[in-house]
Amino acid sequence: MQKHVSFIGKGVPLALLITVLLLTAGFASAQTTAIRAGNLIDPAAGTALKGQIILVKDGKIVEVGPKVQIPDGAEVIDLTNAWVMPGLMDGHTHITLDFDMSSGFDTIYLRESSAMRALRGLKTAQDILQTGFTVVRDVGNDANYAAVDIRDAIRKGWFTGPTVLTTGKIIAPFGGQTHRISPEQGRFWLFEYIDADTVDEVRKAVRQNIYYGADAIKLVSDNSAFYYTVEEIRAASEEAHAAGLVVSVHVMGGEAARNVILGGADSIEHGFDLSDELLELMKEKGTWLLGTEFPQAHLEKLDPAGTMGQAKEEAAKYIDRLKRAYKIGVKMAFSTDSVSNLPGKNRGDMMLDYLDMWDAAGVPPAATLKAMTTDAAEFLRIGKTRGSIAKGMAADIIATPANPLENIQALRQVSFVMKAGRVVKTKR
């Protein structure tokens, strides 16, 4: 008895058709891209190699070198006249925020829905990618975990965007960073903050954020009359570290900052009032600084009434602290805390304005670029997959016409962006 063979279309055996489709899919996924890099920067070493070829396949770098053979059929991208480097990273962003102090920090939570802020966050993330930032960490005020959803939507390929890491809701003493609110208004800040005022509450808050998908943990310590004790910081650190997450704490200086360092947190965020003694202690304990040094123009936009102090004097204070931290040798990752846009600038442009502060503090361009790439990747615990251009790393690659190792302002002119092997910006 003969076997019946299923056919589809014009007499093609089903088994053969499936084989052809599988092979076709294999060839499609195996498409190789070759980048001819005229100058390939190694941020860790602060050097550049000439005449390198980067092979990219399935979103990863598969080979790098001067004599790499380009496979037949590969797409070739000519960057022989450019300076090629890994994508930039910002360790302190708020992609769902856009406000200034004159409208009241609290009012954004009352005026806008979580859905609207999620949409803004996605648009902001896409703008950021176009300026060369391929990784950002959102550190709270994220519209009830909207940043987690933005991260996941980008990961699933629904939208193009940078790698988004998120801390979830900010853990803080009662009331978060809101101003004193009438009791009749309820605790509306709970969409943004988790109230935690004891060791046990801090532990539970960390666990809540982990449950809802946080990549890291952030606390606010000294934004009110209360600040966290060493024991409370240690509780957060123990819980987060057990899950493999870093702990960052918003703190300006003084005893609150000392508690953060001694409690084992991984970073101080802001730290505008850190003394040399505390900076030395940070170096000793390995505590990172993500200093968010606001440029003067940003301070004027953020706080037109001058409630935070005169913009010129405040900016000078930030530059001085950055200069002292660099001189002492505190580990630093590039961070901006950019929460608004100036006319004619998107959020990525605003983030690049912070380069002026590193320049003004006398930080060499190579050290600034390192803080934006390999050092940031180390702090964010993604250094095994991002932060350098090497075999096995994610193909997050950018290029500029000029050399940022000589002038860091060259990063304002990013002409090419590849995210996970896909070209998302090119000027030819």
C-alpha cells in the first residue's frame, strides 16, 4: 500500500517545504553586518586602534580586528572616516518626568495619568537613543512602574529604544519627596514612592520592587526631616544584594551620607554637599558616586524662581564637588537627572549638556568617556555584555566625526547609532 504524502501549493511535499522555510529562516537570522571602523576606541584604555573591522551577527559582536575576513553577502557599513565606540550610558534618568519647580514638583502626579507618562517615557527613551545613549537607568518617579513596562516593551521588540534599567518605585520615609499634603488629599504619592520607616518596612519595600520587576533599588534618605539609619540602609542592601541588585541612595551629604556609605549601599546619587572626608570614605568602601551635576541653564529652567539657590552659584558648587571626587579617586558613572527639555532640545541633547560640567571640573575627555561606557557598565552590572566593543558583547555601537578622546564635546555630533545589531541612526 502506498503512503500518502501531504502537498501544499503546486505539488511541493510538505516536509520539503518546511525544510526550505527553516533554512531560509536560518539564513535570514544569520545575516552578518561588517563595520569598517577607521578609528575604534577602547574606553577602558583611553586609546584608539586604526583600521578595524567589526563583524555583527544576531545582535552581537562576533569578531573584531584589522584582518577580519568579511563574509560573502554581508552588509558593509563604511565608518572609515569616523571614531567608533560603544554606546553611551546614563545611570540616573527619569524618562517619565517633564516639569519645572515653578509648576510644583507634586502637580505632575495630579495632572497626568500613568498612561500619558508612559507614552512620554517611551518617546523620551527613543530621543535618548538617537543621541547615542544605548543604556539608561530610570531611577524612579516612574508612574506606578510604567518604566518597567517601557523596558519590557522595548525588550519584546514592540518599539525601538535603548536598554532601560529601572529601580521601580522609590523607597522613602513617609511622604516621599512630596511637599506637605493635606490629609484630605490622601496618599497620592504611593503611585511614585513606597513609605518605609523601619528596618522591616524597608526590607518589605525592596521585596515589593523586586516582585514588580525592578533591576535595581533606590532610596531617598535626606529629602525630609528624616533620614535613614545605618541599620535601615543595611537592610535594603542585604535584600537587594541577595537578589543581585545594586542599591542607590539619593542623599546630599552629612550624617545621612555617612549612614549610606557605612550601610553598604552601592552608590550615592547627587551628593552635592559631600565633604572630602566623606569622599575619602566612599573611596575606601568602594561606594560609587552618580553626581548629576546640573548645568547652569538646566537649573534656570528647572527652578526659575531660584528656590534651590542661585543657578550660577549652585552650578559652581557641583563643579567643585566633581573636581574633588575625581581628584580623590571616587568611582563615578555618568549621570544626569535630566527631567525636562529646553526649547529646541530633546532629552538626549539635555543629557549631553552635562559634558560641560565634566569639562569645567577638569576631568580628562578619556576619563569622561570611560565613565559613560565601561565604568557605567561595571556599576550597572552589565559589563559582561555591554560597555566595550569586543567579541561576544552586544552590538551597541556609535560613531562620531571627531575624536572624543581629544574633545569630549565630539559626542554632541553622534552620526551613527547601532542598537543590538540594528542601525537606528546614520548620516552618510
